[in-house]
Amino acid sequence: MSGVLIAILLGRNRLSSIQRFIANRLEDLCSWTGHYAEKAVSDTQLRRILRGVDWQKYNELNAAHFNLTIEQVSGEEWVGLDGKELRGSLERDESGDKAKRGEVVVNAVRHKDSQVVGQTYYRGDKESEKIAVRELLHKGLSKKSITLDALHCDPETTALIEQGGGRYIVQAKANQAELMEELHLSMGFLPALHQFSEVDKAHGRIEIREAELFDIQGGDFEQRWQSSGIRALIKVQRHFIEVKTGKEQNQTSLYISNQAIDKQSSSMAEGLFHAIRGHWAIEADNYVRDVLFLEDRTPTPKGNLSRSLAAIRSFAIQALRKTGAKSLKAKMEQLMDCPQKLAETLQAMGFFT
């Protein structure tokens, strides 16, 4: 397993390439880990080992190693929950067509440093992401501050957080007609207690974000929402301008929260605005997995392989972030090119003293 982790840290992705790394660097691996092996595992043996990995235990070891358990997250720190399809797990049917859904990893990502503090999986063609998210909430996240996308605008999920003593911000779902009607009515006759705006320029475009926050504690919500403690509405308008072409685009999104706001407490309201922005940062974690670690392009369609490799990639990403590197890509290239830096990084990870 250590050989797989180090191979992934050094940019190996396909199982055949990982196995060749283990074979080619066996002497180094024995030195780094302190365990002697007469010969490297074969490709077939490696696949068998990975299919048998208890990924839940592996994730627990990962969390303990980096001190990133759910219990270590304070109630004030925002954590985003989001699912990512492992497209390499898509299998082909008898006609040769790929399945529409495969394995999905659900990550609980702390906003402030993009560290994963919880993780689970589900089969996209057989199971529900809502259930997987609630599984993580039951493990202690219901007591924390949680951001969720529109898929999880569901009273069972929001009530779980409210009753658990936590906070939530969830994007309102367009097909929830009665909820959306009440939110639009509220914006029509209630004054916005707070307004915020900010401008970013990155990746060749300018983004202007404007937010209005409303106190909707007296809203006439359906009975099924009564246990969710809906107290605030956040309207976010995003205006995009492509620098080269001048093309413009507008988006408007509504979010609900159980966090109470008032006219005097602007810092609390601004925190909600920034938490919404923080949830979008989860996409950056997915970018790392797909672009640096080629997760979507690594075929692992059988059994437990996808979940095992996803767990090991999570460990690798945590390790790279712990180095404090501004660019994970540059850090990976440094580890590939500089044996001394690789040795220092492995030593910091506890491979040898």
C-alpha cells in the first residue's frame, strides 16, 4: 500500500504504471518503509490486494495521521459536502456501451484549507447521494457548519443538521415549487438586512458577486420544513465577463440557512456570504483529483478498486497540502525531480526516521 501511495505522489495513475514503479523502485521502497520484500507484487496480485482493501479503515488511518477527524473541526468552521463521480469506474455492458453511472466519492471538505475531514462512497446506479451525505452527518457532521448544493435541499437532511445543533447553508432547488414561491414572496415584501459585493479576476474572466440577506423566520413554509429551522435567505447574483471576448453571463441563486441574522450583526451575515463562496472551492479539490491525479481517466471498473484508489489519492492530496506548497503540481514535479526532497517529504510523513 505504501508503494501505491508513493507511486501516486510521483504522478503514476494507471495500475500497470503503479506496479512497474513498485518493481523498478523496490529497493528504495524497502529502504523508505523499513520492510523487506524479495520481489515486487505482480500486476494481478496488486489488483487483488486493492480489491481487498477496507477503505473505511484506510480513511480512518488517513484522518488519524493528519489529525483531520470530524471531531477536530470546530463548530464555526464551514465544511462542504459534495459528490464526485469516479468516471474510471464506469463499466461497459454487453453491447460495449458505458454505463451512465459508476462509483461516486462523497467528500467532506473543510473550506479554510480544502482538507478532507470525512469521506464515503456509493454506487451511482443503485444508491443515493442523499443517503451517503446523511451517513456522514450521522458521524458527527450534523453538529458542524455545513454547506450543500441544491441536490440536498431536502427537509430530512436540513432537519438532521438543525436537530443536531449544527448550521447549514443549502442552495434552494428550482423544482421545489412551494419553497421557491415562499422565498420569492419573502424577497418581494421584506427588506434586505445586509448587502455585500466582491469582485474577482481569474482564469481570463471577471466575476462580480452581489448578495442580499433576508430574515425569513416568519415564513409560511410547508409542514415538512418545520423541523429545519429556516431562518435566513441569501440571494446571490453572479455576473461574469470574459476579458478577451467581452461576453457576459448572469446567474442568480437562492440559499436557505438555519443561521439567524439581524440588522446589527453584519459579521455573521457576511460569514454566510463567504461560506457560499467557500463551497464553490470544493470544485478546486475535484480539479486536483482529475487534472493532477487523472482520476476520471484511470480505468478501475471492478469491485472495490475505485474506492481503494480514491482513498489513497485522498491521502496523497492531504500529504501534498501538508507541505504548505502553493502549487500542488509544482510540488509533485519537485518530488519527481529531486530525490532529496522526496526523502524529506516521506520522512515528514513518517515513512522512516
